[in-house]
Amino acid sequence: MSTLPLMFKKEGLVEKHQLEGVDPSDRYFNRTILVNRTPSGYSGKIMYEAFVVESPSHSTIAATVKELVDKLQGFGFTRMRTRANFKGTRYLAEKETWLDYPDQA
């Protein structure tokens, strides 16, 4: 499958990233980060139970994901790591490398 349509997609969902970590009540969790293309870059959104965290627009997908992780860390989430699982509709078969985020001091 060609990535050409994804490259030229003006707005909408472009990637899904898997996020794993530990919530403030010390429970392990695994959720999906939805990354959307916006007129000014990329924004992301993650839902954890009734809690929704969104990022403003960033110039890169990596900065968008990092912003969400930083926000979650601010609420007490720890030991987080992410990896891309979908680019457009293409499933990456869990071949992407995990990116670990150190806990805030």
C-alpha cells in the first residue's frame, strides 16, 4: 500500500500510537493516542476512562505525542512508553521500537 494518499491528506487521522504506563492509582494501562493532521501541523488525543487529554497543534508527530505524555505525567502517570501502531490504515505489526519517557522528578 502506498503512503502517497496519507502524505497529501489535508486533515484528519494520520497515525495511532500505543501508550503504556502506570496510572496515578498504580494500575498498569494501555491506550491509543490518535494523531490528527491539522491546518498548522499535528494534534493528538488520548482517553483514559472519563479523562481526555488533548494537545495543541505541533509541527511534528513526535512533539505531539511528547506533549500528551508530559501532560499525563503532570497528573501522576508514570513509566510511560509509546510506539506507532498505525500509519494511515497500514498496521505496523508491532515492529516499531518503543520510546521510553523518563518520569518527572
